[in-house]
Amino acid sequence: MSASALPPRPRVWLTGGQGMVARNIAEHAAAAGWELMAPSRAELDLECAEAVQAFVRETRPDVVIHAAGRVGGIQANIAHPVDFLVRNVDIGRNVIMATHAAGVPRLINLASSCMYPRQGQNPLREELVLAGELEPTNEGYAIAKIFATRLCQYLRRQEPALQYKTLIPCNLYGRFDKFDPAHSHLIPAVIRKIHEAKQAGAATVEIWGDGLARREFMDAADLADAVVRHVAQGESAPELMNIGLGFDYTINEYYAAVARVVGWQGEFVHDLTKPVGMRQKLVDVSRQTAWGWAPQISLEQGIARCYDYFLDKVA
């Protein structure tokens, strides 16, 4: 079956069913038109090759969206590099090879802008993957994502009819995010930190480094919208494509935006002894723009959605 011949209600296997990205995809309005399979880790262990192979053989999906993985912020990556490398390599290999072995024609592999060289010229173009040294603080995770991306490309090289393509999102945040400081990414960590400062009546909040490093953070609901479009129109998409905003903000600006949404009016202090990672990581969105897609959620809209979720489900 070609991608253009998908049935009216395609069977879609979405990996990482309990993760932030997968849950945003699942709640997208268009997903109601799919026969969606999004098993949790308790239901399907993606690190077990035999279990994954059996699942794909039995369910026969029309499309696979690979959104699963061991994810976390800078502290988690530094503390557990073996986990971030080995577990993600195992998951990527098992999902992609089982999908291929079962004859599934369509796979959307979700990678990460961590794959780009630490000294890559911004904005980061897709051609820069493997063109330089990786950022050491998340190298293990990046290598695993490069592995899965190259595996999809090698399979297409051997079988050009396969629609195994990779999206490279910029940094993400949003509903269903993790807010534990030991595991969270920047925006949910800042939301929790500033919310707790407000609750405690604290006059100051600490920022790691000078706050001048620049980052591009997109609401996961926007990535979900791009994935939904890829399910419908994946044949027209390039083999490798960044998904992002095309512009960025400083860490200080993210803290200030969260403070406005939360309603905290204290001062920020900088700890210059802490690691900050790459000074800038902005993806080039030329291919995305040519494909005809763009994100719709502004920074403060996204932070407000994320904070509402935090208040409802976490705080």
C-alpha cells in the first residue's frame, strides 16, 4: 500500500503512549479519525525486541509514529548518559526494524535538535547532522537519535518506496510535560520554580549561568499538528525536516515570560558556576516552510496552557 492509498480510517501505532509528545498527538482533533494504538510501557516494553515484533505482526498498522524514548533535561542527561544512549538505541532499533519486518509502508521518526553539532552555524540546517562534535551534556541521547534517523535513511536507500521519514523538532514543552526538577526541561522547570517562589513569597529566583544562551521552545501541540499533517501528506515531505519556530529567546526572556504568566514579581539572580550547554540552538525552518506548515501557538499562550496543566494535574 502506498502512502497515498491509506484507508479512510488508518491504523496508527503511536509509540511512547504516555509521553508528552504522544499525548499531545492523541488529543489532536484529527486523531479521532484514526484507529489509534498507543500502548503504555506497562502494556508494551519497547526495549524487548520480541515483544515489539509480535505487537506489529498482530496489529498490522498502516502508519507508525515513533515518539517514544528516554527523555530529560540537562541534569538528567549528565547524570545518566548510559541510560540515554543504550535505552534509546534499543527502542529505536526495535521499533524501526519491527515496522520494516512487518511490511509497514509508513513511519514517522521523531528525532531531536540535540543531533546537531555544538558548533554548528545557526540556524541549524538538516545537512549538518554528523558534521561536527556533539554537545557533551546530551551526547548519549543525541547519538541514539542519530542512529534511528540514519537507520530510516538506510532503509529508504535500500527500498526507495518506503516512506520512513524523520522530523527534527526544536525544544518542546507543553501539556503532559514533566515538572520534576531532576528530570524536566527548561520551561516546566521554570514554571515550577517560579510558582513555588510565588507560593513561598520568595524575593529572588536563581538562573543557571548568565541567562544569555538562546533556545527555541515550541508547544508540543504544534509538533502534534505537524505530525498529523505528515500522516495525511507525508509523501510530499522531505526525508529529513526540522520542525520549529524559526526564532528563539534568551533563557532570561523565558524566565521573564513565565514570571508574567504566573504573576511573580521578584528579581532574578545568576549562578555563573552552573553549566548552560550550547549558547544557541535554533533550527532552520526552510524545508518546513516550503512544505507549507508553521506553528500557531505564541510563547505566552503556550506557557499559560502549560501552567494551567501544572495547576490542574501537578500542583
